[in-house]
Amino acid sequence: AAVDDGAAPGRIQVTFTVHQWFRGGTADQVTVTAYATATGRTSEIADRATFRPGTRLLVSGATQPAAPPIAWSGCGFTRPYDQATAATWQSTLKR
């Protein structure tokens, strides 16, 4: 992930290298908006994961009209990668 804190106040832009899409895309990279912490450099999300370069995450989100997609950061929607959860997402979100 690459982080750009030049987004709107309280938000950051994060560009991910995508290893696998479960639904909704095909690109090798995607840039999403995430909510920033007080430092503005990282975004705290479920299970204390952060959007930092090198962090592997399972990311949930949605498209927005005339804006980059947004990453959902509450209730475990975006979380640290683990194989068991990835397998559940794969079976649940089959295309």
C-alpha cells in the first residue's frame, strides 16, 4: 500500500497492489479513500491494522460517484489478511 495524505481533511488516499479480487474489480492496483487518524499518516482500522506500506489487508469498500472508492473501516470490514478469512470471503463472494 502507498499512502498519500493530500486527500480531504480527515482522509487519506491509499493505493493497493491487488493480489486477488473477490468481487467488483480486475485491476492490478486500486486507490481508495480511507479515514485518517490524528497523525494523518495512517488510518486505524479493524483489529488495529493500519494502511501502511507493506501491510497486507482484506479490504471492503464501495464506489462513490465522481470520487475514488472508499474503504470501509469499521466492524471488521477491512482487516489484517489471514488465510481463513480470505477463504471465507472467497466462498461467500464468488462472482
